[in-house]
Amino acid sequence: MFCGQAATILFTFGVFAPEIAAATGWSPTTIAAAIGPATVAGALLAPLAGRAVDTFGVRRMAMVGGPAYALGFIALALLPHDPVQFVALLVLVGALGFAATPVLYVQLATRWFTRRRGLSLSLIFACTSLGVAFWPPFAAKLIDLYGWRTSYVILGTAAGAIILLCALFLLRDPSAVVPSEAHAGAAGMSLPEALRSGTFWVVTAVFVILTGVLAGIMVNLPVILRQQGISPLSAASIMTVVGAAMFVGRLSAGLMLDRWFSPLVTAGFTLLPIVGLAALLIDPSPTTLYLAAVLLGLGLGSEMDAAAYIVSRAFGVRWFGTIYGVITLAYGLSSAIGPATAGAALSKGVSPGTIFAVGLALLVPTLLLLLSLRRRHLPFSVDADTAPLPEKRSCHAIT
């Protein structure tokens, strides 16, 4: 995840975009719009990546995906001569970057770890934060030295090589937890079985709403802060607080998920941004903004850990990649729609207070959905994971 798409494509794009515009004369608006289709392409392919990793294993997928990711960056650097080609090739990078998505490594963690699954997931997602801290300044230094095209070649080759080397020397698929076809039901539901359960739709709705609301507010937070009259220096410090809170939320959520009932832990972290948004509606002062930034950051940081953990406990690990890929598709699209919707509303004069109120109105029923989940909705608990496989078990009755 250190070389994930979020770190190497999304968060470096703001570094590359001005240089690309200056070097090519393309419209900054056109360049900025290119990242959206690439993000959507990655989300749309998540179910296919999940199915492939369930079938072929993480190691094989990473061994193929690392070089493919590097080739995508090389094509992006060398081939585009007009904005349309640039957008198409950026989409290609997103499609070839299946080995740089959470689906692979989250699936690996759920199969290797049972009693410390939450902590393992939090450490995986924490590597994304390290990548976000490393790759953008690295890209800026490369651009200063070599220009944007060569920098994309170096960045992509480095990321692809790291993924390939990890696949060759570090990654191993735990075949011991992959049951025979006769025992497949004991290790988890298939996608059709999951789709027939009410739990699937509750979990999907929870994380679609959480992602859309929190991403919509956090991505547009710099704009909101300017509209609130916050100085650029103070705005930068608030964003730093958000980043630190996300990191803390990620690690603390992992520890708590291993100790307590995961929907209740997730509900607790959902309550934090609810309190933050309510406080902003009552008193949008600078002090409250700092407090809300901490609470929103904690909530956003915990979200991906909780999603992967709850999916593994609700549906098991046999077809985890496929099921998690479908849910990733849903909240991946939400992470694109939420910021775009909030940004468009702000640009049309909608007040930040209205944005906060809408977010609050969406998060409260999400909290209630989480509280509606019971232990029977998460049948693949720690005890179930560690127990011997039974002779026969049907998952059709689990809803």
C-alpha cells in the first residue's frame, strides 16, 4: 500500500498538473478533470480484481501487476500528445494498477490473521499514509531535475519494482486456509449468497454514506476554510491536524476492532464526526474548526479498516476478495461523487453550514444502521475462524 494508487497517482497528481499545463499548454481545467475517470476506472475494476485474487492468489497477481503498473506509467509519460490521449492513458494506469489497490493486500491480511486481523488491516492502511508522505515530495524533486515525462517513468518504474520485489520475496498466500470445495461453505459465503443477505446491503449502505460524506467534506475543507475566513497558514495547520488524526484513527480502530464488537467500534468512530459537524453548526469558530478537524479525521481514518474487517467477519474469507471488491466499487464511486457534489454546491454559493447540516443528516441514520447489526449478522467470528472445519455447512440460511 506504500506504492498504492492513492499515493502514487492521486496525491502526486497535484504536483504534476501545473507542470503538465505549463509544458503542454493544455487547459488546467482539462488536466484536473482527468483524474476523475482514472479513479472511476480503478473502482469499476475492483470486483474483477477481487475475483482474480480469490482465484489466482495475491502473489501471482502482484507479480503480474507490478510490471503492468510500471508500463502504464511509462505509456502515460511517453505517448500522450493531446488532452484526450492523456485522459485515456491515465485511465489505463488506473486499470493496470490492480496490484496497487487495497483489494489484494486486505485479502491477504484476512487470510493470514485471525485474532489480530484488525491490527494487521490498520497497519496495511497506515502504509498508505506513509506513501502519501513520501511520493508527492519525491515527485516534486524528480520534476525539478528531469521534467514531468521522465519523472512519471521513474516514479512508475520505482513503484512497480517495489511491488514486484515484494511479491517475489515477501508475499505468500496461506494455502492452509483455502478449503476444499467440499468445505468451501465453512470458510465463507459466495458473492450470490452475500447478495441475498440483508447484511450485505446494510454494510454497503453504511460505508457508501460514510465515505461520501466524510470525503466530500474533507476534500473540500480547504475551500470551506477560506470561505470561513481562515488564513492560509491556519488552514494548512488544520489540514496537518486532519492528517495526524486520520493516522491515529487508523491504528486505534485496528486495535479496537480486535477487542470489541466491530459494528459498535465503527459506530463509535461514526459518532465522532457527527459531534464535530454538530459543533460546527452551533459555533463555527477557529477553535471549533480544529476540534471538528480532529473528530472528522479520526472518523475518516477508521473507515477503511472497519469496512474490510466487518466484511471478513460477515461473509468469511473464502470469496472475500470478490465480495470486498464489489463493496469497494460502491464506496469508491461514493468517494468520487461526494467531493464532486460538495464542491459543485460550494461553487454555486451553498454555505458551508448547509454542507455540514446535510452531512449530519446522512450520518445519523448511518449510525443507526450500524447499531442494528448483531452478532448473528457476523457469523465468521474469531471462534468460527479458528474452529475445525465441519463436515458440511450451508451458508444459505445465514442472513
